Amino acid sequence: MSDLELLLPGQADGLVRGLRSFPLREIGSPGWNQQHENLEKLNIQAILDATASQGEPIQELLVTHGKIPVLVEDLITVEMWKQKVFPVLCKLEDFMPQNTFPIYMVIHHEASIINLLETVFFHKEVCESAEDTILDLVDYCHRKLTLLVARSHCDSLPKEEGSQDITPMQELQQQAELMEFEIALKALSVLRYITDCVDSLSLSTLNRMLSTHNLPCLLVELLEHSPWSRKEGGKLQRFEGGHWQTVAPRDHQKLSKLDGQVWIALYNLLLSPEARARYCLTNFAKGQLLKLRAFLTDTLLDQLPNLADLQNFLAQLTLVETQTPKKDLVLEQIPDIWQRLEQENKGKWQAIAKHQLRHVFSPSEQELRQQARRWAETYRLDVLEAVAPERHCCAYCSTEASKRCSRCQKEWYCCRECQVKHWEKHGKVCVEAAQSDRAK
């Protein structure tokens, strides 16, 4: 096994074959926990494969064994648990967990699956292998992006730092809020990859994206509010790599990955022949889309030259007459998973919460230690460092840094200019540190 390998091919095949759907009642059970750990291993291995450019065996296995629909159902099941069961669980009188780790695992499960889907949906065959569940996944992404827009309107984006003197449950709820934000950003990437396949999607999926949810207008709102950017202490920050990072002034005009995903999704939805033929250009839609012209600067076009085609489309759009919404009778598929789960469990939320409180979220100390040991084996530190190496901040401007002081090896800088500006403060410490290291 190489340094950048968590699973052997035979092991990965066995884990993928074993993936299955769990009912809401079984979330957090021993069997569910085992699958959660298996998914984490597949997740890490998929990222390692993509990082090392060594082929995509996890993606191929998921397609070969028809497991993408299983992942989509698992994703929506845990989403429903968080919305319907978790709030009821927290209100139970005898709910006083000594350790919130088992609950955190369930809350984290949704993030694990959407992260795996983001990694593998880069490949078009994965989108095709989702079959009818692609409708459910489109609905899921729409729910997450709508929540993202709503949060940006009320200026309630989550903070990374928690306040002092909070209870374990309050801390868990803070973590869940930040995780929900990150999940929504992952859902944006998944949606963008789905739009890459827009010309091969079913008519039902296209209608869901363009008519039912009007995704082009939702994406315009995301660009307007850019919820992954904020001003903090007068400095621009962007949410990247799981945390807020200060952006150096010279990079303010640089396109972020998330803004890029929105632009590519808009390009796909507005310029694809299949999508254009089916998108109803109402007065509202036309007004929203024409807002994009203000964003299409020369700087942006230099970074995404293909957007020149979108710019031309918008110029022509000013001359096009708007349409009234079509009311044709169309026989189409509708998403199934959320509605089916809701019907199966309607009126049972409290019973599920009480069952899980007794049998799942009240583990003994021995069970907790065993769980912690298994997670330590799953999250091998050497592998995690390869997946997400430690990020260093510039000692002068606090942006992400890749250059280290060659003399003392203790301070990091983003550029030579910052190192020179910081020398007045760092110089004496640097010389002393270097002399101390030589003396050793």
C-alpha cells in the first residue's frame, strides 16, 4: 500500500458492494455506524485518487455496482433526520447526553456523502448512473442553495469561533450550523457538474431545473450576494478549504472557485440548445438575467473567456420579447425519495427520537472508546495530511502562505514583499532562532 493509499482495490470493491439504504429509525445503529466509517474511507480514498491523478477507481466502482442512487437516498435520509428527528430529540425531557460524539457522527454524515458526490460527479458517467435519483439530487441542491440565499439576505452566516462557556449541545448546534453552510457550498459544486450534462438529461430533469425551480434566477441571486465572501475588520475574506481566509488586495479581482462554479452552471443552463429551447423567458427571468451584465467585466472575461458567449447572449436578450409561462399538460417524473420517506414516517418522529435516545445516543464509556478507536483508524493522520495539508498564514498580511523563512524556518510569507516588510519585527527573532538551532 502506497503512502497515498488508504484502501487496497479489493477492500474498496468490498466496501462499495456493501453500501445499502437504512431506514430513518436505524440511523446511528451499529450497522449504520459501520457504513458511515466505510463511507469515510471511500471519501478519503476518492480525494487521494483525484489529487494524485492515478485514475478514479472509487468513482468507477460506484458506477459499476450501481451505488450512486444508494448514496443519493442516504443523503436525503440523513437530511430528513436532521430536520424532522433531531429537533424532537433535543426537546425530550430525558435527553441529557454526557457525550455528543454519536450525534455529531450523524450530523457529519450528510457532509461526508455530499463531499464524496462532489468528488465523483466530475465524471459525466456518474451523473448518468444516478438514473431517476438525479431528480431527487437536483431538488436537494435546490433546497441547499435556497437556504444559502436566505441566509445571505438576513446576514446570518455562521461564524467559525464559538463563544466561551457553552454547553456541549450548544457547541454541537454551532458545529451543525457551520456544517450546513459547507454542505450548501458542496451542493453548489454538485449542481454545476449536473449542468455539465444538461444536453443528455431527461426532459423531466430539465423541466425541474428550469421551470419548477428556475435555477438560472437562483444562481443570479447567489452571484449578487456571494455568501462565501464577507468583510471582516475592513478586509475581504472568502470561505475556502473549510474556513474563512483573508484575501490579499492584489487578489480581490481573482475569481473564486465558488463564483466560477456559478458562472459555469449559468453558462450551461442558458447556452445549451436543449435548455434554451425549454426555458420560459418571463419578465421576471429577463430582468434577473440582465443583472449579469454588470458582473461581466474585462477582468472576469480574462479569467473565463467562454463567458464572452454569455455576454453576447445577454446583449441579444435585451431585444427579445418575454413569454408567458406555458401551461402545457406534460407527463413527467417527479422526485420520489423525500416524499416517500415523509409518508413512511409521518407521525412517527417522536417515536423514532425516543427509540434512538434509548438505543443509540446513550452509549456506555466502553462503546464510546471503541467508537473513538475505530475513527482513529479511519482518519489516519498521514493520509489526512496528504488530503488537506496544513495551511500556513503570512506573518505580515495573514493570507495563505506557501513560502517559509529560509533562515529560521519558523515564519511563513505569501510573497517576498511581505517578508521584507515584516523583517523589522522578525529580524532579531530570526537570527536568534537560527543561532539557537545551530548550537543544538
